[in-house]
Amino acid sequence: MTTPDFATYIAGLPRVLAGAAALFRDAEGRVLLVEPNYREGWALPGGTVESDDGETPRQGARRETAEEIGLDVELGRLLAVDWVHGAARPPVVAYLYDGGVLAEDALKSIRLQEDELLSWRLVPREELAEYLPDALGRRVLAGLDVLAESSGTAELENGHRVG
């Protein structure tokens, strides 16, 4: 049972949003990006973690991936956690999971969520900054570095490594 004082305390705490995405690659190492129809630019398959419903970041990344591109796959390790400041919104904690390397048959089975996405494409590392500017692009590059180096999870702030 929650006391009124505790409920008031909880209601007064700062708010933070949580997002989670999957980093999928093909056999050539290109990154799978999606093009949302509700904003400019490109993104990774993923989205908001439904934490009010008890969803975890890993569950959110898997759910969003299944909804957005029709691939329901077990995600690999956590590659990066990024604290992203917002001007017109609360900060976002963004979790990036390893989606693995997709075989040709998996790529051919991609089905876009038409009410949110316009298209998808595979982008080589050297072109990622053209599609993913700012924190998201830096986060993806950090995730690729973690995979290449077999290092631990990257701690990021606005896409920059810290600690």
C-alpha cells in the first residue's frame, strides 16, 4: 500500500524517457536503418520502452523491432547506454542491443510497419554520419566499435564515450 506522502514524493521526482533499439548488420557489415514517416531522417529499428506497462529495455527493443520490420529475434548483448539531453523533452536513456548479422533470407523477409516507416536500407559504416547525425550516429559507431573490439558496454552521454 502506498501512503499519500510517498505517492506525492514519487510524483515529484524528475522524469526520464527510455528508448531501446537493435543494431542489425548484414554479412558485409552494413547497418540496417529505417526511415520514419513522422519525422525527418533515419533511425534504427526500435522505439520507446513501455515502462509504465512493466516492459524492460530489452523487451522494448525486441517488440519494436518485431512491430517495425517484422523480425522477432532474440537480441544479443547490450552494446551501449546513452544519456541524451533534450531541449523540448525530458532526457532519454537510450539502450542499444546487438541484433546480430542478418542472413539474406532474413533481409528479404523484412516487412515495414507502414503507418510509421517509409523504407529501409543497409548503410556502410563510412556513410552512417550522412544518415544518422548527432548522438544517434555516434551511438551506432560506438556500438560497432564495441562489437569490433569485443569490449564492454559503452557508456555514453549524447553519443560521446564517458568514464
